[in-house]
Amino acid sequence: MLPKDSMANTLVVSLALCVVCSLLVSTAAVGLKGIQQKNKQLDQQRNILAAAGLTVDRDGEAITADKMTSKEIEKLFDERVTRKMVDLESGSYVEDPDASFDPRKAARDPSENVSVEGPFDIGQANREKKTWVFLVQDGETVEQYIVPVYGMGLWSTLYGYVAVDSDFRTIKGLTYYEHAETPGLGGEVENPKWKAQWVGKQIYSEGADVETASVNDIRVGVAKGSPSGDNAKYMVDGLSGATITSRGVDSMLKYWFSDEGFGPYFKQLAAQQGA
């Protein structure tokens, strides 16, 4: 047996503690992985329902997504929302997609991404070639299309969802679920009052045909100050004290509704439905 105060004994005890702690951490990580994935999925569903403005009835009161229980979220999502994968270049749905496909990982994979091009800067060099979209349905009728958007703000990449009406030109809701912008400034993208301003805003110029809309027809965005006159149809007031974050939101929306983003998808849907 090694002497208690010897260097060798100290090293043996330290090594044993490291091994035991490593095993405990590894076991906990493996054991909690399923719970973490479940919570991640639940958070995604909550944000999609929030963007769509869907509610549940609880004792005669309309409950919004931020106040729903886990069971209410899962039930409403299963009843009303369908997930599909879109090829962004063609705008077509991908048949038999891999259910585990992760758009963020794809955006970093040279075999799965393309360069971000066009006049709108989202602060990213590449984006994924295909991604998930979410259809809000009432029976067989699709009422809204929820598409993911992201782009650089001041300090971080903002990730969110935009809900688009079945006319393919009207915003039904916008929500951001991940960012690291300054609280009280750029962080106000989470403010319910600011998000509520997006409802009803038009994506394209009045009279523009969705099927043939050009980059110059995209009007949705963030104004410098309070939008007035014709701009009020398309834009919301910029975030006070957060000019760069506001510009980031403006650029990312214009990018994702252009032909570099979901433009081909909405044009194809409009053509199919004669919108």
C-alpha cells in the first residue's frame, strides 16, 4: 500500500476520481439525451405554433403557444401541422426525405450547401440546399406555410420562423427562437408587441404577380423609424437603438423571399393554385 502522503498515492486518488466523474458525466449525458431531444422538438413545435398564431381552447379561453402545456402543444401540432422538405433551387418537395436531416449541419457541409448570393446580405457564406417547411392545415386545406429564416444581427445569427398566408403574399406571423442580441435593444425581436406588427404585412408590391415577382417586387422589411404612407403596408417600425439588428431582419426577410431562398417554392405553389 502506498503511503498516504506520497505523490504516487495522490496521483492514484486523483486518477480514480477523474475516471469516476467521467463515467458519471457520460452516463448522465447518455441518459438525458432523449429528454434533451424531446425538449428541443417541443420548443420547435411551440415556436411554429406561435408563428402561426394558433391557440387552444381551455375552459373557454384562447391559450397561445407560450402558455400551452407540453401535451397541448404536441396534440395541436399533430392535428394541424405537416412537415415537408423543400428543395430550395427547384421549389419542389423532396420525396421520402431523411427524417433526421439537420439544415444547420447541411449549411456547413460543402456537399449539402450552396453559396449565399444575390443583393441581400444575411451574414452567412453558405446555406443548405434543402430544408424543412411546415404546412398548417384545416383538414385537407392548407391555411399557412411556415418557413425557417435566419441571418446575422449585431452579435449573433438570429433563427426564426415566418408564417405566410395561403395567398403566398401576406405575413401571418413572425417569431425568433434563438439569438444573442442585446437585451432591451436587438433582443426586442422577441417583444410580443413588435412581433404583432408583422401580422398582415405584404411581401410583394401591390399588383405584383407572385409567380413572376422579381427581386424589386419584394417590399416586406424593417423601416428606419415608423413606416408611413405606402410603406406601412409592407414594413414595421425599426427597433429603437438596434439599427444593425433591424437591418439584419430586413435583409434576411428579403433574402429568404427572393429566388435565392423560398421564392421558387412560393412561385410553384402559386402556379399550382392559380394564385
